[in-house]
Amino acid sequence: MLTLYLLGILAAAIPLAAVFGRKNGLLRLVLLPLPAFAAFLLLAGFAAPEVLSSGSVSFSASWIPQLGVDLAFNLNGLGLLLALLVTGIGTLIIIYGHGYMGSHPHSNRLFALLYLFMFAMTGLAMADHLMVFFVFWELTSVSSYFLIGFQHKDKGARDNALQALLVTGLGGMALMAGFILMAMAGNSWLISELTLVGDEIKGHPQYFAILILVLLGAFTKSAQFPFHFWLPNAMSAPTPVSAYLHSATMVKAGIFLMFLLYPIIGGTGLWTILLTTTGSITLLLGGVYGLCQYDLKRILAGTTLAVLGLLTILLGIGTEKDILAALIFLIGHALYKATLFMVAGSVDHETGTRDTRVLGFLRKSMPWTAVIALLAAFSKMGLPPFFGFLGKEYTYKASIAHEWQWLLTAILIVGNAMILSLAVKAAILPFWRTSQGSLPKVPHEAPWSMRAGPLLLAVGGMFIGIFPHTMDPLLSAAKSAAMGYSLETEIKLWQGFNIPLMLSALTLLAGLTIVARNHWLESWTTRIPESISGRVYKGLLNGVMKFANWQTRALQSGYLHNYIFIITSVTLVLITFKLWRFGGLSNIEVTGSLSPGMVIVAVVMTVSLVLAVMTKSRLTALLALGLIGFGIAYIFAEFSAPDLAITQILVETLTIVLFAWAVFKLPEFGRPSSRNTLLRDAALSIVTGVLVTVLVLKSQTLDFGSAISGTLTEWSLAKAYGANVVNVILVDFRAIDTWGEIVVLTIAAIGIWSLASSRKGVKKEGNK
Amino acid sequence: MSSAILNITARFLGPVLVLLSLIVLYRGHNLPGGGFIGGLIAASGILLIVLAKDWHGLERSWWPNPLLLLASGLAVTVLSGVIGLLYGQDFMTGIWLPAMELPLLGKVKLGTPLLFDVGVYLVVLGFTLKCAQALGEEFWK
């Protein structure tokens, strides 16, 4: 039940934030973060003790029993860690957002969307059923789309939002396919049950497909190469969003998925190669990208990419040591990166720019922010006694134990050195170097609401660095969940003079060298070509757009003549296909005789048809067509279908009346088509007509199995209390079909209405 | 387009047609008729009146708004389906009241299929009137 309360609180917060989030004032500052904080307390106070003692908290209720989808939740150590980060950092982000958004007219939207995201992310952390997981997974993509495109009047922001949605959405499709295959291979939809049959799935013939599809989902979400390009572009979101979604939480969802599924599909040779290769490329790419940037947020986005790559490498190797290192790194990163983004937001807010080339000497005007940035930067640089230091130490400790230690360690050192230099570039230089020139605004300290969150996170990063054993229980639980068996963990800040410590020193040296040489890296900035995968994305998107335009122009020409031509041609092709499938023209015989009445009607209809085609008067054509309609009604009546006959007569009458109304206002009845078009149309109609007739004759010789009409007639009075079987079929036996039809009628009426209204608009404009 | 003959015919025939449409609607379950036919007859009755007078008749406030007819028709059909659910049956299962003896009408059986037919009647009527209205706006303004 706890899981439901949690989701309930966060879901209820969405409309509340939408209603009360607009008015800037103390009330908003106090009330708005409350639901997130309550969720955090619920997790820390009630869920955590249970998870830590018994391994997990689960809840299950029936949702769609027909499809075997249950609302199954299972909060284990990993989920707890993620949920705590989401709600904890979320609370601080909302407080920060209060100061950042100020009196922005749409600030309520931002808060509501942040809560929607928090709801989705918490659900994701707890979901046990694969489909429930998938629903929350997609919900995070959708909320991310709205948040990146928050400045919706900016075309760039809209394009970037769409890019993130398309990339993560396509990954999501692959993920769903992977989930379905996985559930079939493991014969269960529950992650908690699948972890028990991991070996079976790893040995399954479809393991390769499962792994690739699931990893596509994880890689797109966590911005791994070659899908990394959307993350830097997502920086067009407001800064609280970048701090929250695109560094601390959402992009970790892919990593979380890999943690969670590690016991099910992880640890094979293929897994290791895919993850370490992709992770390495992403790590180095992210670092270089960051070094080439001068926009604070883009620099930080580069380091986020690098860290996501590093985590993927560790997961790829996947020993106990690596998993532990990845968990420590993940926590450390979430704390310092959210802080640094908020700092970047404050700098942007108070100075009017995020350009590192002009920022300098801000310690004078923003002393608090400067100190906060320094603390977070130290953690990011991996200096003791910050938690980032532990992350780096444990990473090195894990990498040197691996068989390919020299290569991996080298990549990690280069990556960490770049992350370190980026920390200096983004979080130390703007505050502590000399003034670089005038800023757009006279800088002053950010309000307290924008200092509290980052300060708390930065100090928190230092606190758990000094007292790492406070994290032991949570790390043990998370590690046990990721490994699939129970483990005790103890982490220490000081581990003596060992190889990792020396590697750290080497990293520091390398990083500072990069900082010293960064001016020539920066000189590349304007010269970096757009990434290849970014260009591929653009090419594909343009291609789809062009195709859509082309086919719309080809099919939706707006000429009634073309529509009828297309419809008739398609009918012709389909009829020909059907006839061919049922053996062509063989076996056709004309049986039965015509009554005298039918002969007369047939003659009248044929004459009317010729008249309608040949006449030069519109009214004559109209009446001739009406005559054909009444002839059809007579045929219906002759075959004892009074309902059909009556309907036909009424429809025919109303059509003629309505048409007669309009007929005087229509332009002269000319022959707009050329001779060739006429011949083409005539040929098409005649061939289609003949073939339809043949098809009808043919259908009489075919045996389609027993007809249902006898049964329906029998049931009509007995079961449905109606003697008119046509009506009973319409309103009872096949009522849902009828319902569909009247819905179509309604839609058509709305279409006619909008057509008439739009014409009216054109006329009005013309009159002016 | 006003003619005395048309005017007088319409004044009598219009209401008669609308009344006839209701009868056709009601008897449809056992004899030829039903919502589609009833709706079309009602539409011809109303259009006859409008034709005899002028187009603006269709827009007067006392006149049924076609879109409202469409919407309420759909709502009625959904309602008739939901009643089955309330009785613990599947959506759109027919539910019948016990037969009653009423003066004039004789033995009367009321059930959700009839309600569904009323919805069809309203939608068909609304659709036809909407088409007429759109044409009228197009050509007579």
C-alpha cells in the first residue's frame, strides 16, 4: 500500500501545482515542495527500514486481467535509491524553481510538469511488472518533452524537445519489444520473478534480440553514443529542469534499467563488449564536447554524458566491485551535478549570461554561490573528503582488477581528467579568476530559495564523504538488488596508500594540465562540426517530412474528381484480385428469372443513366439520378427488404431536395474535363461496373460456409423480443457496429460544419 | 421562394411528418421502421417547414441545434449501453422492462434497444439538419 500512497501523493500534487503554482509568494514556497517532501519522508521513514531489513516492499493489484497486466510494484534497494534521489532532489528543485521562475506567467505549468515527471520517475523506480515499468518509462519521456519545450515560442526549444522525444520514444519502442520477448523467454512479466531465471534467459535462442532491444531503450534514454546528441540540445529547457531531469534523474533511468536487469540479461560476453565500448566512446566524447563549449549548461551537459558513459563501462564489466563503484559514482554525481546546474542557473539569472569567456570574479558579488560551487566542484573533481572522491577511488579499484585493466584504466583516467578540468572550467574559474569584462547585468547574490537547495546538496556530498558508513545499508541493499543475491557492503574514505590513490593523483595532474591548455581547445569551439548522428537524425526527419508532403499532395489534391478516380481505381484493383483468387470467370451462371416489374425498372434505370450522362441541364441530370435511386428502392422492395427500400426513398428524396436548393447557386453546368479525361473516366467506370456485376454473379456460386442469417432470424423474437430482424440486428445484435456508424455520421457533420465555416471566413476576408 | 400552397402544405404536413417519424421509430422493433428511417422522416418534416419559410428558421433559438442533437444522440446510445453494465452484464446487453398495458398503445415493451434507437434517430436527424444548415449558409447568405 505504501507504494500507492507515494504515487497518490505525487499524482495529487500535479493539479495542485497547476492551480497554485502561478502566484509568486511565500505561500507557494511553503506549500509547493510539501508533496515531494512528504513522499521523500515516506520513503526514508517507512519504506527504507522495510526494504533494508527484508530486501523489498511489494504491492500488486489487478489492472487489466484480460492481458495479464497487474499493477505490480516491488521496491528493492535500487528502486529505493532512485526514488530517494528523485523525491529528495525534486523537493530542492521545486524550492529552487520557486526563486528561478519568480512571477513567470506559466510557472504553474512548470511545477505541474515537474510533479508529473516526479510521479513517473517514482513509479518507474517501484514498478515490477514490465508493462507498468514501460508506461512510467514513456511518461518520463513525455514529461521531458514538455519540459524541454517549455519556452514554446522558441523554435529551437520546440525542435530540441521533439528531438529528445523522438530519440527516446523510438528507444522506448525497442524496449517494449525487448520486454515482450524477455517476458516470453522467462515466462513471467515480473522483474522480481525474472531475476530468478536469468540463466534461462541468457541461454535462450532469442537472447541476442532481447539484449539489443533492451539496450537500445537504455542507451537512448541515458544518451549513450550514438544517441548522445539529444542531451546537449535538451539544455534549452529552463535550468531547474536541466538540473533535475537531464543530469540527476531522468538520464539515469537507462542506467537504472541496466542495473535492474543485470541479473536477468547482464554479465555475458556480448553485454560486456557492448557496454564497455559504448560507454568508453560516450565518456571520451562527452569530455571533449564539454571542453569545446563555453556555455555553462552545455559544459555541464558534456560532463553528464561523460559520467553516463563511465557508469555504462562499470556496468559492462559488472563484477561486484564495479557495481558498487557505479552506485557510489551515481549518488555522488546526482548530488554534485544537480548542485552545479542550479549554480549555473543562478549565475545565468543574476548576471544575464552563461558564457564562460566573460564570467569572472563572481566570488565578490555571489559569495554564497561561489562557496557552494566550490564544494560541488571539489566533489566532482574527486578530491577528498568529498563523496566524488570515493566514487573515483572505487572506480579505479574495480578497473585495475579487470583483465583488460591497462586499456580500461587508461580510458577512465583520461575521462576523469576531462571531467575534473570541466569542473574547474564551469564551477571554479567563473567565480575565482579576475574579472573578464562587463556582464549584461550587475551581478548580485541569488535569493535564498535559490541557495538553499544547492547548499544542502553540496554539504550533503561532503557529509557522506566524511562519514561514508552512513551510506552502507542503502548501498548494500542496492548492490544486492543489482547482483541478484544478498551482500553486505562497507565503504571507507581512507584506504591507505594504494594504486587507486596514485591514479587519482595522476588524474588530478592530467586534469589541471588540460585546464592550463584549455585555451586552444576553446579555439576549436567554432570549428567543431555538428555530430554525425545529429546530422543523420536531421536527414531522417527531413526525409519523413518530405515524404509526408509528397503523399499529401498526391492523394489529398482537393479535387473531388481525383478522389473519386482514386477510390474507383482501388476498388477495381481489389475486385480483380478477389476474382482472380476465386478462380476467375469460371463457374459463372445466371439463374432465376426477372419479374415484369423488375424488367421495367431496369429499362427505366438504364435510360435515366444515359440521360444523366448526356444531358446539358443540371436539373435534368439531378432528376435522372433520383429516378435511378427510386429504381434501386423498388429492387429492395421486390426482394422483400422494406426497411432498406424506405430508407433508400427517404435518402433519395432528401438528397434531391437539398441539391435542388443549391442547384441555382452553382456555376453553369459545363464540361470542365478534356476529351481524354472523359474517355479515361468512362472506361474506368464501365470496367468497374462490369466487374462488380461479375463479382456478384460469381459470389452466388461460392460456398462461404453456413450463413448466420437463419440463426439471427430465429433469435430475433425469442431472445431480443423484436419481430423486425433488420432492426434487431441494428440496435441489439450488432449495436456496437451501429454505434460506430453514428459516430462516423457525427464526425462527418462536424467536418461539413467546419468546411462551411472556413468558406464563410474566406468570403468575409474577400469582402474587406 | 415563398408560395402559398407550399406554405400551407408545410404547416400541416410538417408536424404530421414529425409525429409519423416518432411512430415509425417506436414500431421499428417489430415492423419496418426504426431510428434511421424515423430520423430521416423527421428531418424531411422539419426541412419542409424550413423550405416553406426561410433558411433562418434553422438558426432560431427555439429550433433544435443540430450539433446538440448529434451530441445528445451519441450520449443516449452510450447510456443505453451502460445500463447493461449496471446490471452486471456486458456493455450494450439488452435490458427490458416488464411488458405493460397502456391505453391507446396496447402492450408496451420498453428496453435499452429502443433507447439505443432513439439515439440513432437523434443522430440521423441532427446530421441531416446540419447538412442542410451548412448548405443554406453556403448558398443563401
